[in-house]
Amino acid sequence: MTAVDICRRAHLPPGGIYDVLMKATRFGRVTSRWEHVNEAIRPRNRLYRLTPDGKQRAAEMSAPP
């Protein structure tokens, strides 16, 4: 998913998501890579994916108390 996709799904403004994604990457909860596209047609996007640890942490955070 791109950062914009994440913001849309989570109903968040796009401004601060990049800092969160960078921090999650440093903690090993998210991986990222550049997509492979023809840059003459459109700019490439950075794609993000939760790691298994990130999926577990997200599930813990979204579980009811």
C-alpha cells in the first residue's frame, strides 16, 4: 500500500503518516520498497507492508480492552 492508501483506509490526514511509517520501519514492523513503474508515464510510489510482528502489534492495538 502507498502512504496515501493507508491514510484513506484509516481516515487520517496525510501529513504525519510518513514519520509514523519511518518509525515503524525502524522498529521492524513495516517494510517498504519502491514500486517498479515506467517513470516516463508517472512517478513511482513507495509501497509499505506490515511485517508479521507489525501485524501482531496492529491486532493487539485494535483489540477491545
